[in-house]
Amino acid sequence: MIRSLFLILALAAGWSAQAQTEKRIIPKSQQQAAEQRKTDKRLEEIQDSIDYAKAVQALENLEFVVEADQLVFKRGQSAFVSSTNFISMHDDKTVVQVAPFNGGGPNGVGGVTVEGRASDIKLKTDKRGNTYFTMNVLGNGISAMVTISMAKGSNRASVTVNPNFNSNRITLNGILIPAEESRVFKGRAF
């Protein structure tokens, strides 16, 4: 009797153990898709790292263009724009072009284009790896402090133009690339 009770308990325990065992089976197509996503993400991280290194080198060489895809105005309003909005630098010659409108404007592409010479140029990398580039730009139609900030591992940049004689600050957000890779169209300058 006791033996049969143990046998019944052992069988019941075996059934309950089997009933609680669950295994998720993933089809090969889903496994392959997951592996492809991991590979794509890793390739994207590598490309971002390469783009960042090229951007920092372009800043050091003073040969770069920030092609903006968004403008943020003084009071926080923003507009998504085309690459006719940019800031470029070739040695100490700097061009700032802001064209939030479609066509027209003093520069012929919907905004203004100003040129100037850069001075007091500084490049700094903080302990987190973020890069900051500052310069004063002086020329016809511009007297401003320009600050470029770029997070570590990406060539996405935020450029703030702070005029020295008024408070019409503007921020351009976009990608920083070497000047030779840029295809921006420059309008008429003042």
C-alpha cells in the first residue's frame, strides 16, 4: 500500500513537472532576422564612429560644413529645412547661410548669406568625449559668437549663432562633414 502510494506520488510529481516545463521555439527566419538587426546595428555604430572621427578631423583642419536640417529660432520655434541652410569654414573664412523660406530673399535662395573671418578659434573635448568648437566671426552683415557642439560617437552637430549686437540667436541642427564631401548651394552674400 505504501509502495503504491509512493508510485502514485512519483507519477503525479512527474506529470506536474512536465506540465510546468515550457520551451519557446523560435523559427529560423525570426532568428536570422534578429541576427541581421544585431549586425545592422553594429555596422551603424561603426559608421557613426567613423563619421565622428572625420568630423573632428575636419574641425581641426578648419575645413568643414554643417548641413542643417532644422533651424531653432530665438523663442524656441523650429523649422525643418533643406541643406541650403549651412555653416561652412575654409581656413578662417566662414559662411553662414540661413534660408527658412522657399525662394526669394536677399541671397536668392530664401534667406540671408553672410561671410566673415573667424578669430579666437577653440576646440575642446570634455571628459565624456563631447566636442565643442567656438569662434568669433566678423564680416559684412555678421558679428557673432559661433558655438558648435557634437556628442561623442556621432557627427550630428548643433550650431548656435549668437550675434554680438542683438539677441537674434539662431541654432542650426544637422550633420558636420568635411568640406570636400559637402554639396551645399551658396546664395549671394551681403
